Amino acid sequence: MFSAKAKSFAKINLSLNISGVKEGYHMIDSVVASVDIWDTVCVKARRDSLINVYMHGKGSEDIPPEKNNAVRAGEAFVAAFGTRGADIDIYKDIPLGAGLGGSSADAAGVLNALAKLYKVKDRSALKALADTLGSDTGFMLDGGVARITGRGERVERLHCPRPLHALLFLPDSPVSTGACYAKYDEAPDALRADSARLASALERGDFAGVAQNVYNALEKPACALNGDVREALEAARSFSPAACAVTGSGSAVFALFEAEELCRWAKSRYKGKIKTRVVTTASKRKAAVRNPFVLSEEEKLLK
């Protein structure tokens, strides 16, 4: 096998609580769910140990290699497993700087594609490697629905008997994650239990309980840093969704509706300048080990 392909999916934070700071890192308690927006990672084996990454779409061509998490992931994989290198093409559909986990998705996609290419089966080792690359990269290796805690390295897979439907509002302007956390530190939240309640509601299939506990501690700082986030939230709220919130550190906002038809109705009625997109979350059992949107390796990962 000389080439391989993997999809790597965006996520939304249904809840995001911050429980403190440890060794300079913010400790989070977040319920995350994969959504059906993805980047496609294509890898081709090299004869040497070099990693070359070529980005395509969404302005990703301008990301310097030294700041590209996909490059770090490829080099870390080669170092950890002693394989040859690869030429990697990443075709992006996940917007940059939106809080949808695009950078982590690309890192996870590179790890998954290289593991397929070089027949690395040790998922525990891959997870440990992913945890060094970003707070939600370990979750994104397999995606689905989970509660993540600590720096994001502790992943509790959740049984979600029904998918959720949301309308994303996608401002063009990004929010810096570092700046957002720094702004949060100026006025931290009191400790909340939204994530625990939301995880329980998800597993019961209790949509009302899910909606009641949607919350993001980074929403206020994101709005303070970027007026487009405030505008997106106002637009989302105008359709009276069951819940709405910023995802990650922004700038994307999601509006949660009980049915996909309601999402599409809101999308059709919105006449503002912000881009919108209807998405569906994963529905995944704890025991599952692969991305819920991806078919088996034989069916999908390699075409």
C-alpha cells in the first residue's frame, strides 16, 4: 500500500466549563460531538523520513509549516513509530478559527491516515501521541460524542441514542484561542455542572435536558473580542432555537433545534451576511472505536 485517505470531522462544544488552571493549562469539562463537516487527508508514502504537507482550501494555504498542527502530527508519527515519511494533501472544508476544531481534526486525520498507510494498529499509542498535539486531538481520532476533561486528554465516550441537529452561523473573522482564554481569565466563571447534566441528558435521549444545559464559558470573552460573534448569536437567537451557544472559543455559533426541518426553515429565513450551514451530530455508543461518519476501512478509508 503506497497511499491512504481519511476523513477528519469537525466538532461542536455542546458545553464548555473551565474548572481551573494547572501547570499553565486551563482544565476543561466539555461535552463535544462530531458534526458532518470534514477535512479530507490524503497521504502518499515517501522513501525517506520527510513529511511534506500541502493545504488546500479555506485560506489554509497561508498557514506557515512551523505553525501547522498537521506537520507536527506527521513528524511526531514518524518519530514515534519509526516509519518512513509521507507527502500529505489536506483538502479543507472545516473553517479556520471557528471553534470547530479544524487544526486538531487535521492532526488527527494525519495520524489516522498514516496509521492506515503504515499498518500501525496500536490505538492507545496513537491516542497518547494525539494528546501531545492539542486538547481535543485525542477525541478527534475516533470522533463521536464524548465528555472530555483535564486538558482534554480524558475522553469519556457517551451513548447518544439520537443525533442532534443544529444551524451553524459562520462569521468570516476568526477568534484567537489564546486571546479568548486570556480574556476569560480577567473574569472567570464560577464552577458549573452543565457538562455532567448534559452528558446524562444525552444518554437518556432527553432533548430538553440537553438544551437546558448548553453553555460555553468562553462565550462572553469571544463576544468581547469579536463583534461578529455577538452578531451571530443575535441572529441565532432570533429564530428561538431550543438552545444556542458559541462553540470552542468561536467564532462559530450553533443554534440547536429539535428537528432538521426546523434548522432548514431557519436557514431559509435568515437574510443576513453571515454564512450558515445545517449540521447533524454523531450518534455513537461507548464501545464504538471508529469515527461514526466513516465506514469501515475496507469500505471507505482507502478508495
